[in-house]
Amino acid sequence: MRYLKPMACLFAVLVLAAAVAAEETTQPSVTVSSESVSGKPGLTPSDKLAITNGTLTIAGKSLNYTATAGYMSLKDEAGKPRANVFFVAYTAGGTVKGQAAASGSLTLVSGQIGTATTIPAAAPAPAARPLMFVFNGGPGSAAVWLHLGAAGPKRIDIPADGTAPKAPYRLVDNDASWLPATDLVFVDPVSTGYSRPATPEQGKEFHGFHEDISSIGEFVRLYLTKNQRWDSPIFLAGESYGTTRAAGLAEHLQQNVGVNVSGVVLISTVLNFAMLAPHEGNDLPYLTYLPTYTAVAWYHGKIKGKREDLLKEAERFALNEYTVALAKGASLSEEDRGKAAGKIAELTGLTKEYVLACDLRIEPSRFEKELLRGDGKVVGRFDGRLTGWATDPANDSAEWDPSFDGFLTAYTSAMNEYARGTLKYENDLPYEVLTGKVNPWNYNSGGWSGYLYVGDNMRNAMTRNPNLKLLIAAGWYDLATPYFGVDYTANHLGLAKDLRKNITQTYYAGGHMVYHERTAAEQLERDVARMIESAVH
């Protein structure tokens, strides 16, 4: 694989999730002890799990499920603890208060200590159910975004238009949960969520591209073994840097663990970090960001016309006249420079003079500030539809992200309340929704290009397993991982023609966290269910 250069946190966001409508359990919850594995305070032992049961009702149909929250202990071959990885797993089946277990019920062994729960006989055997491992990005993000935002049985009550919710935050039943289609395991990489290395010094063993892939791969192996799920169809889902992880993990599991992945879901994708680093010597991002600038400018009424027509024109211009103009550099004639600047202004809502002052190259943070400068506002990086007041009107770049700050507090509060109140999981460590403790992250930038690239990992996994399905989901208004950059990467994977049919690309009327917009969340759930169905039949 080629390696790419570390960049500032791509963030997060996101990974898939599922937090379920949990009803009271028919058995006492298992409460996590606060003793230390290593003899030092702060690290919770991994031999206790909190297990609860609940019911999810969608379109009048009920699905009982079992929720398991706790640690998976990663150890070296001598049995010495290396880290505890926190996870929340949801499996179809379980008994709810007032409902007796069916005769002939199955026994599901959950987690590290073999705690048994009953599953009604009518539920499918665990091995027959798809099993999806879900994580967010960062690096440094917990899986809570996809967990309580998109995939889990519970979700944060976010306004239908995807604007930030107001405190106090509350969880509601998620009628767009992925649980009807697959069992779900939300994984917090080491140092995120409640996950911790055994000692602070051991953090560097996990804080890097290869290190992260290896540790998550070991988690998957242990989970399959301890829960007897080796026969289940296995899926991976990631958001943002989580897509980088998913691509690398798909090949790693195949080549080093012996697991063939049936399907991969990539949300707000980054497989080529060169797409996200516009600066001198790298003109590619200026081309791939342009259509998203067009979408955001259209949304805010700065340009007129049909969005679909405008995006097609922006994509055509980016791959033709714009590419030629940037490639010519100083040799570009003044006449052609003026024509290119005029077209960019027409497609972005910026002035021709501003585009010329930027030498035809508009950086994302500058666009976020310049588009609504006259209104004293900035547009969001994670969702260009959302706006906030500028704190420094004279600054040339956005000072903050109005599409992130309000959500960070919502997810932090909701997860802390949900863990203790519903999952019955107790841990006094801070739940790290998004942390800088993983820095410096080792991007393994040993290649000539200087940018991390994992498109070849994805290509290799799909080539060696021609049945692997790939779903790539993108938001029109995402200024963190622009959709056209994802298209560009997908078109340059180097897959055989017959394998390209295994890729499905979908687009949504949202931003980086596409599922914050309600209709997009519902569409995403349908798209994921279809991909799973096509992969297992």
C-alpha cells in the first residue's frame, strides 16, 4: 500500500451506532467493578459485562434484542494486559420483562465471562444473522456518532432538518436502526470512549494506522471466538477516518485473521488523504472540493438554478477546464485565467476578484468564511447547510464549525446518560467522544507521496474476495470529505471491470454526518439493508 502524510485530525465523525430502546431486563445487570487490572487505579477489569434486554418497534413490528456493554481485554501471548477496548453489542433476541423465555430457547454466550442470556426459539440462530462491526473516525473519535446517531436502536432526538438539538438532550426509539438487518458491535478504539491502554506508555502501541488496524483486528477475532460467531456473515462500517480503518481492516482480516468480509459500508469516505490537503504542490483538492462549494452556495441562495444541473456542470468543469488551468500554473494566459476565475465565481457564489486573489485555488476554510461574509456568518465544515456568527469578521478563514460544536455536547451527554441509565454499565472514567490523546498519530508516511492511501487495501480485499460488496455513502454538503473527492477515489481504485459492479455509491441531502438529516437517515438505513441482503443471498 502507499502511505500518506499525517494531517490534522480529519475527525471523526463518525461511526455508526446503535443504542437501543431498552426495556427492563429480566435478570440482574452485571455491573463493572472499579478495580484495576494492572494494580493501578483507572483501568477497569474486562471480566465483567453489563447485559440488558430491550424491544425495538419499527412500523408496527417488534424486535427483541440483547445489549452487551463492557470491555474486551487485549493481551500479549504471555497473558499480560495491553489494553481494554470498550464495546456495545446488540444481538437480535432476548427476553423482556413480563415475557417468559420460549421453550427450546437458544443460549447465547456473550462477552468475556460467558454470561448466558435466553433468546426466544423464534429468533434466528446467532450464526445465521449478519454481524457488523462499526466505528467512527478522527483518529480519536469513539463510535458514539454512528451508535446514537444512525444505526443503534436508540438515537439522539435531533430536529428533522439536521440542526443541533437543544439541551436537555434525550434519546428516542430509532425507526431507522440497522438492527433489523444485522447484529451490531460498536467499537471504541484504544484511548477513545472508555477504551484505555494498560499503561499510558502503551498508548503508542495503538495510535497509528497499522497499530490501530492490528488492535481492532484482534478485537474482531476475540469477539468472534468468545461469542461463537465465526460462521456469521461479517460486515464492517466506518465513518470519516473510520472508512480508512475499514478499508485497511477488510484486507487485514482476510490476510492475517482468516475472515472474509461480506460487505463494507463507508460513510463520508477518505481513502486518499491527498484529497483533503489543499496546499502548494497539491492541486487535486481544489478540483474535488468545487462541486461541494456549488452545492453549499446553491443551498444558501448565492447561485440560482437546479442543484442537480449545477453539480453536473461543476463536476464537468472541474475535470476539464479547471484541471487544465491549474496544471498550467504560471504559463496560463491572462485571458484563460480570467475565464477560469469567472466560471469558478459563477459556480461558487464568490466574486471573480476574490477567486483571482486566491490564484484560482479556494481553500475550504476560506470558502466557509467568505461565502456569507456579508452576513457576518460562517458555514459549517461538517455540514455546509448550517451557519453561525463569525467571531472575527476580518479573519480570512472560519474560526469555528457551527455544524460540530452543538453536536459534540449532545453526544457526550447522551452517551454518559445512556451507558448508566439504560445499559446499566458503570465506569467513572471520562467517556472520550473525541480526544487528542491519540496524537501524535502514526500515519506511517513512508511512501513518496507523503499522503496516506488505502484505496489499494480496499482493491486488494475486493479482488481476493470477489463477493465483497461495498457501499459508499456521501453527503452533498460535506466540506470535510467532499463527495466528488470520494467519486474520484472510487474511479481510481484499479478494480477489474467485473468487480466494479460490487460498488454502490449513494448521495444524501446532508453533511458529513449524513444521518442527522432525517430523510437521509431513513434512506441510509434502506441502502445498508439492501447491501446486506445482496451480500448474503
